[in-house]
Amino acid sequence: MSPRLKFLFALAACAAAIALVAAALFGLAWSGLAPDLRAAAAAALIENAGALFIVAALLLAALGIALHALFRAYVVRPLGLAEETRLILGANPRHRIESSAPREIAELASAINALAARCEALQADIDARVTAAKRDLETERELLAALMADLSESVLVFNAAGTITLYNERARQLFDRAANGPAVHAAEWIGLGRSIFSAIDREVVVHAIEQLEHRRREGEAQPITEFVTSTRGGKLIRGRLRAVGRAGAQATPAMPAYVLVLHDVKSEVEHGATRERLLRSLTEETRASLASIRAAAEAIMHYPGMTPSQQERFLRAIHDESEKLGRRLNTSYSAEASQGAAEWPLAAMLGRDLMQALRRSMEARLACSVRAQPSTEPVWVSVDSFLLVEAVCDLARRLQRAERAAEFELALAPSGPRVELRLTWTGDPLRVEQVLQYENAPIAIPGHLDPMSFREIVARHGGESWYQRETPERHAFRVLLPASKSEPARAPGVEAGSRPVFYDFDLFHQPGQTAEIEQRALGELTYTVFDTETTGLEPSRGDEIVAIAAVRIVNQRLLYAEAFDQLVNPRREMSAAAVRVHGITPEMLVGQPTIEDVLPRFHRYCEHSVLVAHNAAFDMRFLQLKEPSTGVAFTHPLLDTLLLSAVIHPHQTDHSLEAIAARLGVSVIGRHTALGDAIVTAEIFLKFIPLLRERGIVTFREAHEAQRRTAYAQLRY
């Protein structure tokens, strides 16, 4: 029974009791009167009936006011104390109860506050001890985060149900792409609790797992399987899959995990196709030239008596075809070298550092004098520094032995779009065959099975090299290398100081997807907490969404890094009042995607989750009105923090987002921005889960039924 009904029953009972007592006293007095006095009393009662009724009403009103004051002080206020006490025990230990009259209730509130302070101190001590005990574990987790973030590979870990439980920043970058229109972010494809099948075709992954399990059953200890496929975003990737969590062939954990390492191979495939076209073209053109040369040679051989002019014509044809063949070979070699440079991994290096590395290596290996000429400006070059140092040192060693070069000079300077490296020495000039010998001599490179020549190493860099005689006694080898636009001090797309890694191994133990959501505990579900900003408050009269944002909750963890945040072009005017509320100006919406582009993406972001919003009826009305134009319907299960607040704190009068946040100790940042409100709503919802559990509301069905019974659930938009 609600407190209001209890008060009405108490008031009625008191009034009835007073009426009965008054009636009994009146009956006793009436029975003791003489007949003539009864007649006089009856006449007086009839004459003053109105006044008596007013007096009775006033007495009843006074009684009601007195009872109401007592009821508020000794019934409603203790109920409020109970709510605030549960709030201290559950969501916000720092909350304190305001003391108020009467004195007995104020003393009770003071005692509760003292007890809360002591409990908070004890909890702080326990937390400190737990923190100290978990220090080693946190260190290992930080090590894992650092390791995963610094890997150059994209790594995804998922369980047997296909649920992603770990991924690193590289994986996020791999699944980010730019399309013709709005950007598509990785959060729409991958995330903790999402299915791997949203990003990669199910059949491809299942086939790879089947091959992996087959090889394991055949006795292979640590099988690995590879595949090539396209992502939902259109990228061509190569995946390497292996199982983890198996100690051996006999180990059968309840739910194994799989590690998937991904590489973007689009450039490799394009390079292979280009190389194939180049080889096919070279083969066809070479056959034609060889056929012409062979025909001319056979004519000279079979007709020795031809005139000198005829013989000259055939020899000229052989010469022309030979030159043409040489040009084709040179063109093909240059094209292949360019393709090889694109494929070979190079790193940006400051020119000064490259010069110092060359000088130190040459002096240490050759015991000669090396002077490095400094550049007039900072120069960045893209090189494999190890290979280039080996190549230059080998060339200098050959010059030292054969040409008796005792001193070398190094210089590095910009040369158009590239950078020129110059190795200069003093000595006799080189013949053509010597230059070719030095450039093509094999070099044994440590760590490489096959030797490479100086020319091959330069070609790997996409560069060129040549010998030049600068003075009669001074000579140089010049090498053109690719310039680097900037210093890649870290992986592209990873901000300095940012080392995000996303993992939640508890997801290996999540219930299967086939269980009914209504029977699942609130703490086990995946949530999408969202908010919208609009041009006004009347969706049925043409107001439109101008921003939509959301964050995800997985395993009772708020994933800030997997946020969805998008401005929307409403294609209509926006009032100044709306701009003052959310701060989104019409200029900010120019060039933004329309709701027909945004809602399908947001729908994909919300897949396999429960929607949560504050005053959800308002936001859902906007989404429902856009179903015909967008073709997507948001039929997800739904929870509303406004309604849940009324369930948890029925005796509180203010259930606005700010008031709830203040009660629960949640910081309000970015109020009236879609993403800011979504984050605040998510933090509030996480604090609601234990408070609902205290009221016996554990499953989604129980929470849904409880919020449906509140008065706020009757609002319509």
C-alpha cells in the first residue's frame, strides 16, 4: 500500500473514531434529558445545524492537518531516510542526509551520517588494501596493454561464439575506412561484446576454425591456419588464426578462444597484378623483337650473295630491334624496381643520423678516414638503414682494396622530390666494366638467406645510382633515395601518449546468444546508451534530429573509446532557442550527412544490445517517425533511466538527469550535448543496477515491468 493511501485510511479511521465517540456521548446525554428538554434541544440543534456542521468540518480539517504533519514527519520522512540510506550503501557512499525537524528524525539522520562516515572510512581502508594486493596484476595488465598497442599487427581475440573479447588499436585502424560520403568508423564493426561475423564473413571464419580443429585432432600441437578475405568495409585482408587456452590435445576448456592476426594485403595484391601485367607485356614485346632479329639473321645466313646494301639493311634492322629490346628491358627494370620499393618496408630516418651511422660503420670496418659533410637543412629520408649501411660499406671496401682509396667523404642533400647520397673519394677514374662489377657484386647480408647487390639494394629503396667523375682525380657514386615527408615516430593513426587497448576476458563466460533476454540478469546484458539533440521538442510537428551519440556497456563496463557521435543535417531551419540549449549552430551542420545516412549506421552500431536512454519515449519517437524514410526499425529492448529512477526513489520529486546525477555522485560534463548526456546516462545506469538488485529487481523482465508501472511511463510525444 502506498504512503498516500495509508494516510487517507488513517485520516478516515480517526474521523470515524471521533464520530463514534461523539455519537456515544451524545446518546448518553440525550437519554438523560427530560422530554420537554429533549424537545428544546432538538429545536436548538435544528436551528444551529449549519453552525454545528461548520464547526465539525473545521475540527476535521484541523485533525487532518495535524495528522498530515505527523505523517510527513514520522512516516514519509523515515521512508526518505531509508531511500537515502540505501543510496549511501549502494551507489554513492559520499552522500549525506540533510538534518531536518523534528528533533528525533534529525538525530536519526545524524546517526546515519556518522555511520556512513565510518563505513566510508572502512571501505577506503579495504580499497587501499585491495589496491595494494592487485598491484602486480595491474602491472601485468599494463604490460599487456603496452605490448598489444605497440604491435604492428592488427590483433583480434574472440571466443567460440564469435564474441570479440580483445582487440588493439591497429585492429581499429584496419577497420576504419573513408567512403564516398560519411566516414565509417571501426566502432560500427568491431568492439568488445560484438560478433566477429559483423566484420568478417561468417563462412570464412567458421571454415578457418574447422580447419584449425581438424589439424588439432590430427595431433598438431599449435596449429595455425591462414585465409584471405574482404572485410565488410571493402578491404582485402590476410588473416592468421590460432587457438589459445589449450594446454594440449587433451585439454578441452568450456569455451576456447581464438587469436586472429590481420594484415591489409591490398597493396601486395595490386603489386602482384602489376608485376604480372609487366611480365606479360615484356614477354610479348621481347618475342616480337627476337623474331625480327632472328628473321634478319637467317636472311643474312641463308643468302650470302646478297648485295652490301641489302646486308646493311638487315644489319640495321638487327641493330634497331636490339636497341628497342634494350629500352624495353630498362623500362621494365625501372618499373619493377619502383614496385619493389613500394613493397619493401622502409622507415623514416633523419639524414644526420643516417650519415653518422654510415661514418661509424665505415671507420670501424675499413679503418679509414671518413668525413661527413653536414646538410644545410634537416633532411628526412625513407630507408632500410641496415641494408643501406651494408651496401655502402661493401662498396667502400671494394674501392679501398682495388682503387686504394684511403679517405672518403659523405654528403646528403635534397634533390628535387628525392634525397641524394654522395660517396666521394680521390683516385684513378673507373672503367665501365669496373662500375658494373662494383654495382652488381653479391653482398652477404646478415639475416638474409640470399645475397643482394648494391644495385638491388638501391632498387629496393626505389632509388637510382650512378658513377660520376667530378675532377680528373675526384670521383663519386651518387644514390637517389626516397624522401620522407615527416617523422613516423609511432604507428600512423596512433596519437602520442595514447595507448588504448580494449579487453574483457570475462566475456569468455557470457551466456549463449540463444537465451531469452527477459530472463538474463541486468549485469549480463550488452547496452547501447544513446541521446539525441533536436531542432525542437515536437517530433510530430516536423522537428528533426541534429545530433545522435551513444556509448556501449559490456559486462558492466562503460566503453568510452567505442563511442558513436555524429552531427546530422536536418534540412530545415533551427530555432535560436534550440541553439541556446545544445550549442549546435546551423553552420556546424553544413556538409553533415542526413538522417537517412546516419540512422542505418547507428542501427548497425546498436546490434545485439539493449537500448538505454533518459526519457526514452522522446528520443524513440524521433526514431520511429524516420522508419519509412530510412528503412530501419529500432525494435530493440528498451530501458529508461527516468522511469528506473522513479522505481528506485519513489519518494524523490525530481528525476531530471542533473538531479539523479547529483544524488548518485555522477559528474555532469558536456550537458546538452548528445555524447555528454549519453555518457552521464550510462554512468547513472551502471549505478542503478545494484540499487535495483536491492529492491529484488534482477532480470531485464523485472526491470521492464517495474518501469512500465510508473506514472512517467504514461507520457506521450
